[in-house]
Amino acid sequence: MAHYSKNSKLSTEAVLQAAVAFFGPKGLGLHLTEQQKKPTISCCIFKGSNHVSILARKKGDGSEVELETGLNNQQISDFLEKI
């Protein structure tokens, strides 16, 4: 299992929207099994042939994003570039 983190200019909600588009059924095909949205912190979990857990905390005008996954590094790098 690998852990990644990044500061993003996107809001926590926008990070989750990007995650659903990238990892979800219309992206890598994982199923969204959990999603929680709050004003300062949001998280989502995808499962399928692999898993991705994403936590986005409000930080300044953007967010701090943490990912935990078993996906390969290139797929995660591609997502982190988008956010």
C-alpha cells in the first residue's frame, strides 16, 4: 500500500469531484463505496479490482490531499497532476 500527499489549489469538494471523475465508473472503473463532505474536510473511498482512499482537508484557499492506494504510481501521478 502506498501513501501520497499534495497541496492543491482546489477546494475539498472540487478534489472529491475530480476523484469521482478519475477513479469512478467513468474513469478507472472503481466503485465509490463511501463519501463524506464537510466544510473543512472531505473523504471518499473507492473499491474494485483495487482501492483508493482520499482525504482532503481545507488549507488556506485550497486543500491538503492525502491518498492511500494499491494502484500503480503512474495512475496516481496522473490524478495528482489534475488536482
